[in-house]
Amino acid sequence: MSGSGTSWSDSEVTPGDYTITYGNVAGYTTPSPETQTVAGGATTAFTGTYAALATVGTIVVNTNISASFTLTGPTTYTGSGTSTTQTNAPIGTYTIAYGNVAGYTTPAAASQVLTTGGTITFTGTYAALAASGTIVVATNNDSASFTVIGANTYSGTGRSYTTSSAPVGLYTITFGSVPGYYTPTTRTGNLMASGTLSFSGTYNRSEGASASVSDVADINGPSVEGFVRKVGDSSGFRRCENRPTLAPYPLLPCLPSMPVDAHLIRWEFKTSYDVNSSNVWAVDQNGITGTALAVQNERGGVAKSVNGAEDNNYYAYSSKYEIAKPYSNKGLWLNTGIRFKDVDEADWFFGLSPRLALGSNIFDDRVDAIGFFGVDGSASINSECSKDSVSTQETGLGTLIDLVFTRLHIYVEGTRRVHFYINGKFQQEIVAHIPDDEEMCVVFGCRNGKREANEFTITQINLLQDI
């Protein structure tokens, strides 16, 4: 016999033993089977009591890193961490949304059904993103082309190019040739996480097939009375007309537009007067165990300072007077040669800056400046123009080598742009943040990067300005 509902009866039952088995009802406990004996003429009753089950369950959320989440369903739950358990959750469908964590991918949303007395588990796996940054390339020529090679390879054409999400690391840019122009120098830069690596390529119009920006006189070259070398002509010289007081003097690194009637100031470092701290240079130092700038017995005029064996010891020098300023439509040239005992353990600067308290203002916080600089831990040569504490810097223009002279040349083209040369070769130009409202001094210095003595050597300094 079988039946359903809440009440059932049968009056024509043969006497004997009978066992009742109850069916399952969702959400309720099932009564146990029961056996009774039915006697003739008598009534036997079976009673089955169904007890309602609790309509709740348990939700577990696990993640592989500490993260936030939101569960929506019959009830909304929020939480954070790596493992969370929510008991007595009403049954039903739940959807989880994971929170974002910087530097990681976010797990996709997921849904599960919680049944009475059951447990559902959500597992969110965050994967670390590869550190990345942005690479920017700027040129001054519509026909320019370039390839950037590093963790990935990128290429582009024209005046501007930007790519984001580039993996961090070292990148080298190579510029393509453009007929009638010099090709910018290949250079390398380091892209940091979330940073921007900027490359700038300047195509300068060539003066002829034989011309070369690198064809310049050595800074310690021989004296030739009344002449400077012409770019592109290794045998020819241009006479310094109407400037008899300039001759004789060593050849200067020349650019095509260098005038013969510019005002020249030179620090030759041939006598003790050239390093005089009373009349020629203002000196600042940190540490008392070093040796101040002193003339050396080397060809062409060289001076050297030695920092004591203490971290952050330094010597910094500023010309006694402010003697240079960028003027509209006027050129300004500054050059020297530098050498370090340990290039990887030095903060240094060479260039122009207003008369100032030296020290940290030279190495860390240049308010107004034009020049080359390097930082502790790297042999890279970098360039900078800063005005009112806002700067444009170009990094990785060249590399210093221990105990080897490197020639540095700066050409300030009016108030429009500044060209930077290393060992006679054009490297970069900067067109922003030129301090055109300041009279400036010639400034240079070197600061230790560790508790070991370091040596900074500088050759004669030449400063020319259009008049």
C-alpha cells in the first residue's frame, strides 16, 4: 500500500504485521520506519512527524594574498584577508567579487549555490603582474625612425611615440638615418616600475658629406696661435679675427656655429692661482680628511681633489662670480674633461648654476642649473636643465670609466635649447626648464658614495659667450 499527503486510511486491511516507510521531503527530517500489528476489527494508526531542517549553510572564502571581497545573494557579506568563514548563511545563490590589489591580476567573479546544511568554498587566486612602465620617444624630424630593444622590442616613426605597460629593465634605442641629417646617437636607459623612460633624438642638418660633429679638437690638444679647428675639415683652421688676446691657446671643441668673437674665460689649472679659494673659487666641503683642489703635473693643465674616506664626504666648487647667462639669440659654450678614481661611488655635477650655498644644493637639489651629473651606484652620464626647482633630465647619455678622462661639452642655444656632447659627439638636447632668468657660475664637485676615499680630476675649463 502507498499514499501521500497529511492523512490516509484503508478499512479493508487484512490483519497482520505492517511496516510503514516515510518518503523524503526537502527541508525536513524523515521519520523513521515503524512496524505495528493490525488486529481484526481494530484500528491501527501510524503517525509520522517531519521536523523542518535549518535553512542555512556555511560559506568559505580563500585567497592566496590578503585581499577584500564582497558576497551578494540572499544576504550580502564583505570581508578581507586570506581566509574567511561565514556560518549560518541563508541558503541560495551567492556571487563573489574580489577587490583589486595593486601589482596583481584580479580573480574573476564566481557564483555557487548554498544548500541547507551545506558548505560552499570560493577560492581566489591573484597572479603578480610583471612590473612595467612607459617608454616615450621624441624626435624633431617627421621622417625619423627608431627601434627600442630590451625586455620587449618596440619601433616607431615620426616625432613622438609612447608605449605603456612595457616590462621594466634596460632598453637601448637606435635611430634610423634621414638623408641630409646626422643620425642621433644610440643610447640606453633603465625603465623602473611605474616609471617613464624618455628618449629624445635630435636630427641636426649636416653641413656636407665630410662634416662630422665628432670631428673636434682634443681638449688637451696642441696650441695653435690664433686659430680654432673647423668641423668637418681635419686639416683646416678658422682664424680668430680681431681677437689677438685669445692667442695662443689650446684648440677648443668647436661646433659649426661657434663664433670667433665670443667672450672667453678659461681656468687652465696650471698654477696655484687657478685653484685659489680666495679669488677664483668659492669652496664648500664635508669632511676634514680630504685634499682640496690642487694643480697636478699633467699635460694641458689638470687639477685634482681627494675626498676623505668617509661616506658623503665632498668638495664642491663655484666660480667666485656669476659670469654666464642664457640670452635670446646668443650662444654659450662650456667644456672640460673629468676623471674619477671610482665612478660607481660618486655623486657629481659639472655645469652652470647661480651662486649658492654649495654642498647638497649641487648634488641633490639643484634649483636652477644646466649641466652634466652622475649619481652614486651608477657610471652613467646624465644631463639636466632645471628652473625654479623644476627640471628636465636625460639619463644614460654615456658611461664613465675609472681613471679615464671623459670630455664634456655644453652648448646653450640662446634660450631655446641646450645641446650636450660627450667626447666630442652629440648626445642629447633639452628644450624645457632652461634657467633663462639667472646669472650663473661655473660649478663642479664630487661626493663620496661610500666610506672610501675618492678622487676627482678636472682639466681646464673653457667658457665662451656670444657678445
